[in-house]
Amino acid sequence: MLIVLGRVAVAPGNEEELSELMVWMQTESLKEPGCLRYGFFRSVADPNELIAVEEWESAEALQTHFGAPTVQRFASELGALVSQPPEVQIHAIGRTNDFPDLEGL
């Protein structure tokens, strides 16, 4: 499983347009094969910071997602709505336990 975490700061005045773009992106991404979860969330520490959390079954599914027209549109529209370039990290997960089980982690 792969977890993708993205962080971005919305530029003042672009909150509604960015929210609409994120709702569209989330809806489209959840239709893709291999997408387990996909969502955007607002930071409680900084209301201008938005965080994307994605879960993908495999590297192949994520690679297909990155090549999709929806990602191209999202990336092209995102730049005008944010105050700095997004920060994105991909985490490969070897094992997942349910809370509160820490055995073997």
C-alpha cells in the first residue's frame, strides 16, 4: 500500500475555487482502480493549509493516477490558487495495524 500526503497553502481569495477543484479531484480519483481512499483536509493549526491524504493499492495504480487527465487538469489549475508550490510525499507501507496494536511495528 502507498500513502500520499500533500500539503498546500491556499492564496487569499482563492478558498472557494480551490475547494471546488479539490471536491472535483477527490470525486474523480475515488473512481480510479486501486484508489482506496482520497481526501482533502484543512489544518487546524493553519486554516490556509490544506492536506491531501491518499491511499493506493499499488505503485502501478498510483502511476496510472499520475498519468490521468484529471491529475493534469488539477495540477494546471492548482498553481494559480496557491501561495507556494505543493509539498508531496509518497510513503510505502509494509504493514498496518489497527489502533492500539503496536505489535511488530
